[in-house]
Amino acid sequence: METSLEQRVLEHLCRVYGLGIDEVRELFAIGRTTVGETLGRLDEALAGENWTAMADAAHMLKGTLFNMGLQELGESARALELAAKEGRTAEARRLHAELVPALKEFRVPAAEA
């Protein structure tokens, strides 16, 4: 059975920071909010074909994902950032289409927002 992203992050934060579960859950909630908001920024940038905004949002997402211990997703965000920065728009669109669904767990339902 595959481990959820949340479980992976919680385990990473416990291991790296040596905090209790309540503190780790609080850090996860902050990270979840940041990722969710940044996904919204990515969607807006894509809709407006604003590649500078896309690169900026991908940069923020990359850092958050690395801090949460999600290395492979952080690498995908890095690739998206570079593609957007370098004007490789078809690649940026493809990477966005792959990355956003992989992070669906981090989308905060409207009722919780």
C-alpha cells in the first residue's frame, strides 16, 4: 500500500526535527496551506500565460516541497521553474499537468479554507 503524502511528510518532519506529533501536524498544516495556495498561483499563471509568475510560484513550491521531504516532487517543481524561466512553454505546460494532480492531496477544500 502506498503511503500518503501527508504520512510521508509527517514522518520526515518527525525524523528531521525531532518534534512531537502535535508540533509536526502544525508544521504540516502550514505546509499544506502554502502548497495549496501556490498551486492556485500556478493555475492562474498558466491561465494567463504569465511565465514569470509561473517560475516564481514554481520556485516557492520547490522550496516548500523540499522542506517537507518530498524530494521527487520538489525536483518536478524545479524543472517547471526552469522551463517557465527559459520560455520552454510546452514543457512548462506538460510539467504543470503532471505536478498539479500529484499534489491534489494538498488542495484545501473550500469548506476548510
